[in-house]
Amino acid sequence: MIVAPKIRGFICTTAHPDGCAKHVAEQIAVVRNRGPISNGPRKVLVIGSSTGYGLASRIAAAFGTGAATIGVFFEKSGDSEKCATAGWYNSAAFENEAAAAGIYARSFNGDAFSDEIKAEVIAAIKEDLGQVDCVIYSLASPRRTHPKTGETFRSVLKPIGQSYTNKNLNTNTGVVDEVTIMPAENNDVAETIAVMGGEDWEMWIDALLAENLLAPGVQTFAYSYIGPDLTWPIYKNGTIGKAKEDLERVQRALDEKLAPLSGKAWVSVNKALVTQASSAIPVVPLYISLLYKVMKEHGTHEDCIEQADRLFRDRYTDPQPDELGRIRLDDWEMDPKVQQPVIANWHNVNTENLAGLADIDGYQSSFLRLFGFGLEGVDYDADTDTAMKIPSIL
Ligand code: NAD
């Protein structure tokens, strides 16, 4: 099949298998070019491993430290007439590259929130790895069915208490206008915490502890975001921010549970980046395109892979926690020398001057690359195998 991008709002409904493979290969090359990572993890479970930060974490662990990885994700397979999701093709490419390099990789496609997937992963760790020494928790999901009650919760991106109006970018048309988001109502806050908070992270760690599958010195990481105060009403102080606060509650609880193993739980505050999850948040894409412009000018721009590489290369043995005990991979984003021009540009930006003040081309190309489009060396006019399988899920 010949595959072209089909964009619907903030999602692309097609994905290119060879383009996704190239995207994965480029991320592997970033890590390899920096040389081997010493003292990184050896056996890693990545929950949410098929796209964005989780995929980058899996790549950095495997190709930086040579770690065996088990990946968990929720993706759709394709056939000869229908594309799979990008995360499916990414995972197929990752496994092929890992096999070529002689690195163990096994993947599970299903609902990470369910008891069934946890049981399958636990059986695989027992069978193949014995224990894991690192667990990355990198889920971004719009809903969660609770494994004990069967209740389904939905996460929403809303301010709390009052509506929020700010500039907004239509990333397809390049039009800057204004958006007003109505405040959370009913159970919005509790439901968002139930989906994106820490309960499921704790359930994973409890399940692994109960089966003695965590190695001495184990470290577990969940990813969070803070950002500048102009986004706080929709992010840090909004429904999603409450869920991120809940991650920090669970991080402290996990620290106690892991202490007998000399283990450690971390919340890692990462940089704002174009991913499938972040492109759905109002206001944030405009901020990201202004941020990319300044960070590229400063030479400090990173993508998910550079962030994940820095986590394992620099912070795994020297975490440099902030005053609240969090790892800060957003340090270069939050540098005042970056924030000052970004915020000044935020106040000035409009549709007419967008191309000068923001890296809109960078935003759009990063977005397309998430789905395997616009990668150098890929023949987009050629037939491609949309039915591509993931070797360990055959
Ligand atoms: P993403 O959409 O690229 O990745 C989400 C992953 O979760 C995918 O692998 C997907 O398959 C998996 N997933 C979703 N629902 C699942 C389910 N029910 N079962 C199994 N797997 C499931 O998102 P991302 O931006 O990489 O976000 C990952 C984490 O990083 C989130 O916690 C997010 O808040 C955080 N974060 C993101 C940014 C950013 O700017 N993108 C910044 C800081 C922190």
C-alpha cells in the first residue's frame, strides 16, 4: 500500500511503516553516537513503550546500556489495506533493531491498566529475566477501566475553578486565535487523577514486589511536566496537574516500599515536546513552537531521545533532585535565558508574525515524524508493508 498522511485535528490517522522504522533508527543513532552508557539499568520494564517518552526510554536503555527490555503499549495492528498505529510500527522496528544487535526485547500489546496484562508481563519477567532493575512508567491515556471495580474513568484537560482564555495555535493552518476552556465539573478532577495519577504505577510496583521481581537497587520513574506559569491554568493547576501531584504522592509511598531493596522511585519532570499526547492539549502547541525556536537558537533543543538519553547517562547515578525530590530534565527549558524570550514572544505572537517568532515548521515536521512522515531516505511513493508484524507478538 502507498501511505500518505491523513490529519484529523491533532491526530494523524495513518502511519508509515518504513518512516516509523527510520524514526526509530535515527533515535538509536543519537544514543549510539554518544557512546555506551556506563552504570545504566540492565533489565528494564517500560510501560507505555511505543511512542514519545516511553519509546525513547526503551531505545536509550537498550542501545545506550545494552539493557534487555520488556515493553507494554496499547496499539492497533494493520493489514494489507489498513495502517497500524505508529506505535505498532515503532515497536516492530525497535524489536528488529534489537534483534540485529543481539539485545533481548519482548513486547505486550494490551491495556496496561488491566490485571491480565500485568499477569502476562509478570510471567514473562519470571520466564526470561528473573528480575528487572528499572521500571519506566510513561502512559498517556484518555481513559482507564479500573481493574478491581470495572468502572471506566475519563481524563480531561481543563482548568479548575474558572474558565481559562489564552492564545491558541491551529497547528494545521498556522492561525493564532484564542481559546476558552470551561472549568472542570462533576468528577472531572477525580477521574483525571484515576487515569493519569499514580494508582496504576503503584499497582504495577506492588504486583512486581509481591512476586519478588524487583532487583536490589531498583529504580522506577514516572514522567511529569510543570512548564511556565502561562500554561499553569490548563496544565500544572488544571485537572492534569492534579494527576501529576498524585504521582508525587505515590512516588513517596513507593520510596517506602522499595527501601528494603535500597530501591528508589522518582518523578522526572521532562521537557515539553511534540508527542501524540501533548498535541491534544490546548495552548501547549503554541508554547512548544515558541520554545523550539528559542531552544534551537540556544543550541539546547532536545527531543524525547536526547531527554531519555540524559536520564540514563547523567541522572541515573547522579539524579540531582530539586527541593521536592524530583528529577528535572526540564532544566534547559526552564532556564530564564530561554523562558524570557519565549514569554515575550508569547505576548507578541499573532498569525502574521508566527513564522518569525515560532518554529512552526519544526512543530509540523516533528508532528508528522511521529507518524513516520517526512523522514529522509524514505520512498513515500513506494509500496510499503502495512501488515508488518511485531516479532514477539507474532
Ligand atoms: P505518548 O502519547 O507518545 O505515549 C503514550 C504511551 O502510552 C504509548 O506507548 C501508548 O501506547 C501507551 N498507552 C496509552 N494507553 C495505554 C494503555 N491503556 N495500556 C498500555 N499502554 C497505553 O505520550 P508522551 O507524551 O510520551 O507521554 C508519556 C508521559 O510523559 C506522560 O505521563 C506525559 O504526561 C509525560 N510527559 C510528556 C511531555 C510532553 O511534552 N509530551 C512532557 C513531560 C512529561
